[in-house]
Amino acid sequence: MIKIQGSVSKGWLHQTAGFNFDERYYFDPEYKWDQDHAIDQYLDQRFAGYPIYNMESNLGQIEHTLEKQIIVGGIQPNLIVGLAAGAKFFCDADKDSDIEVRPLAQLIQTPDKLPTVAALLESPLIKKFDAEIGRLQSTKPDYRIIPPYFWDTSGRATIHGFITTSMKLFGEEIFILMMDDPDLVRELHGWIADVYRGLIEHYSALANLPVTSVHVGECSGTMLGPDQYTEFIVPFANRMGQELGPLRWHSCGDSDHLLEPLSSVENLHILDTGSKTNVSAVRAEFGEEFEINIAPPVDVLLERSDPEKIVTWLDEMLEGNNGGPLKIVHHMEPGYSLDTILRIHDILDQRNIAPKTRLTKR
């Protein structure tokens, strides 16, 4: 079975329709809902008949999204950890939010001084999110409140991966420490696992949203070799799979060299990988019934690209998939060719592979 789901970036929405994403958008959930509702209406008209929606890149699931749901703390997972630990927040009207670089770098050599889960739960940021959830549950009982680390009603929690989070919080020195002090890196990654689990369990209980699975965005993992991945990523991935539930694992870009270590991740149910990854190699490693999620190549989607390249990519990717469960995901960015994006949907519809059906929120 093959599916396709598209989404649009904040940069594209700003450039195309003038939507702005200021600090209030991230910290005022009702204001965010109003803006997201306006974006939904715009996309309903702009992409009538195409499954292209307003949601975080590759995280939301339209079939689990309600018209009456309010997202509290709709900020990327590792940014929440950094903000709860005291990092500064940055946002621009035309792009995703971020935090200051390496906010915990001064603690990289003293992991015993890193904030505990209990301390983070007492931070002003987390207390603010908690209060918003309680207020909205009381004042808007007909709305489903989606807490931090979740994006829809499915119960799929979302975290960043371990090297992705450690590089964000501690800086590039983490790569040197893999050689100079591997025990320290493992201790830091253990702290990251503890923090994510603690925050997810806290918000799952507070919002009465049981965890059904976990999306792990190991965006920086492709910079590691297989041995490093096995040593510094796989053990902590296994912890997440054992303690929280089935994993959907995201690996940016060409991940062929990581397929062997990823095959040893326990409770891995979906591999969400970059465009240069060989789908037939994934099938060979994980089997015909394993679900693959894949994004089209950036160099094929750019406005300056040969429009026929997308046909070649689709043909090669579908052949390599060999009829297994697969989901194509794409995220519209400034500089991408809208014609190419829509052509992907048109081709799949014309070939009776994936119908060009736009779902509506329940």
C-alpha cells in the first residue's frame, strides 16, 4: 500500500501568503489555533484535491487531526529541552523557531550538573505549558488539547535523536568526545533519553493522551559511521522502544550506510528516510512488510531542476520498493517547484497507485 502526504513550511507560507510566525504563535495556543485555522482555509483553496496540509514537516498525521484540537507547546522537541534549561528563544516571521547555539556547552564535562527531569518539570516554561493545558481543558471542554511532544490525537510522541540533541545542546565537541571520552558521550545520551522519557510521560498523563509510538528525528545521524551509530545511538534507541513503544525512525539524507545498525534497533516499525537512501536496500535489510517513509530528493524538487527528474526518481523508487508499504512525504519550501510537487501527486493518481484525495479534519 502506498500513501502520500505533503505539508508546507513556514517560509513558504510567509513568502506565498504573507503569514507571520512571531513569538506569540509559539506561546499563545489560542492565537496559534486562529492562525493555523486561517492557514488551513488558505490551503484548502490553494490545493483543492491534493493532500497537502498545514503541519510540522513529516510529523502530523491528517487522519488523526481534529478540527477542534489545540496544540500547546508546538515547538520542536530539542528546543523545548533547551528552553526549559534556560536557553534563549529566537523566531523570525518567515522561518522555523530556534534557540541560541550550544546552550549547555559549559556543562558538557560535568553531566552530574545537568538539570534533572524533576528540575526541568519545575522550570518556568514547563509550568507555563502545564497551566495552559489545565486552563484550556477547563474553558474549552469540547476541544482536544494536544500537549508538547505530540502533534495530533494519535498518541505518537516526538523527540529528536541522541546525536541531534547532543549537538544542539552541547555543540560540535560531542563528535570529538566520541573518540576522546566515549563514556562521557554515553552518559550525556543517557541523560537525553531520561529527559525525553520524563517529559513525554508527564504530558501524556497531563493531557490524558496515552503514548502509542515514538517518532525519533535523528537528523544529524548520517554524519556518523556504522560503528559510531551502533555504539552511541542504538542502545538509547532500544531504551526508547522498550520504555515507550514502537519507533518511527527518521534519518535525514542518504542513510544506506546506517541500515545495518538500524536493523538492530528493537521495536523499530517505520524507517522515515531521506531521498538518497536506496529503497531496495531498505527492503533487503528489513523485509517486504516493513513500512518505509521517504521524501523526494531536494535537487529534484528545486525550481531549476529538470522536471523529468521526478519521474525518474519515482520509477526507480517504486521499483525498489517492490510493492511494500510505503509513504511518500514532502514539505514545500521556498525555492521548490510547485509544479513538480503537484506532478508527483498527479502521476501517482494517474497510475492508480495513490489517489489524489484531500482529507478534511474530523
